[in-house]
Amino acid sequence: MVDFSVKKRIEAQYKANLKGMFKHLYDFILNGDVEKVIASKAFSSFCNSVASRMITGLAVENAKDWRDAARQGQQGRMIYEALKQEMKGPVGYRVQSLIDDNAKLIKSFSSTMSNHIVNQINENAQSGVRASAYAERLKEWNEKNNIDDVTEARINLIARTETSKASTALTRARAENLGLNWYIWRTSEDARVRSSHKIMDEVLIHWSNPPAPEQLDNIKSTLGHYHAGNAPNCRCYPEPVISLNSIKWPCKVYIGGKIVTMIRVEFERLAA
């Protein structure tokens, strides 16, 4: 079994880049120039650079996972050849799209959190607390190489969620480029796995038919239907099905809005 999960060092580096960015923005927030900075071409270029490092890092690691899978299966040559040509086709377009979308998200997040801090300063002033006292706290955090707790919590969530979503998107793009329509939902298999995702563990899923895990677990939720790795703070990942020989039968399959157990012959009829 090949581990297609997000490599922790990429998530950690992305998180560090976002924190570093916000530390630099603090001075502009205090000087009242942050909106001008965020609207500048230089800041857009910086956001694109951060997004590009994260996405291309994931793309390289994901390609390594595919090569490992190829060595274990019977479609090795096909996968190797596809990896050589992929950046000229749909996968290359998907990589660029992910970079563009993530750069926009970073810029939007920067604006939202900067406004949050400005509002905090204003609220403190209106309630009789010196605005300068809050500003002093920001300077203190900066001197200690820290950021405020609310921003850090949001960055942690974004880093986990966005790297996971991008990794799933890359796996899907490569799978569909190879005509591989099914994947196995994998969890991190520890105590922190949410109950709705435990239900999905080791379930075969078609890329065109994402499940609604919370609905299957009788939990009220607005998340709806989504693939492994696409929920906020999710550590699950899709493992593409390259060969049916690698699956332990009978196996659970998500079909028709529910999970059923199938033997190999039944699944082959379904997938035909």
C-alpha cells in the first residue's frame, strides 16, 4: 500500500510561510497602510510564490507516490509515461489552477484577518481601553516571533485544510488522466479520526460520486458530499485503485448513497 497522504514537512513549511507573512503585515496594520500593501502587485506576487511552493511541493511528492504505486502494480510503464507528459495536459492545467486559487485565498485571508485586528484596536478604543495597549501587544508578539492567537488558529486550520484539498485534487487529476475512476478512502487511523470518517475508512469510492460521511453517520452537517481530504481540518486521503489485485475482498463500496459490501465479481460488474 502506498501512502498518498500529505507530507507533513510541506504542510509545516506552508504554515511557516503564512505566519511569516503575517508578522510582516503587523507593522503595516499599526501604521494604517495594510490595505494598500495587500492591494499591491508585490503582495500578489508574494502570495503566488507561497502558493506555488506549496502546490509544486505537493505535486512532486504526489508524483513519487504514483511511481511507487507503479512499481507495485501491473501498469507501471503506463503510469511512468503519463507522469512524463502530464504537465502538458489536464494535470498541468490543474496544478496552475490550484496555485491561482490558493494565491487568491492567501490574499483574501490576509485582508480578512487584518481587518479583524484593526476592528479589535477600534473596539478597545471605544470601550475605553487604550488602542495603543493593543498595539503594544502586537509589537510584543513580533519581538517574540509570534502572532496573535486568533490568526494563528486560522493559519493552522488553513494550512491543514488547503494542503489536504490540494493533495486530493492532484491525486484525482492524475487518476482521471490515467482512466482510474475509483479510490480507497484512507484515514490516519488514530484516536482523532472523526466518527463519520471512520465509517469511510477502506471504502471504495468513484471520483464522480463523492459520499456524505456525516449523513451516513446521522450527524447534522452543512458539509454535504465530498471526497477524502476535502473537509476542513481533514487528514484523510484517497488511495487510487490501480489494480483490483491489491484489494482485500470482499470490500466495502459506496454506491447509491450507501455503503455495501461486495465480492470482486460483483464489483467488476459494477465498474465495467
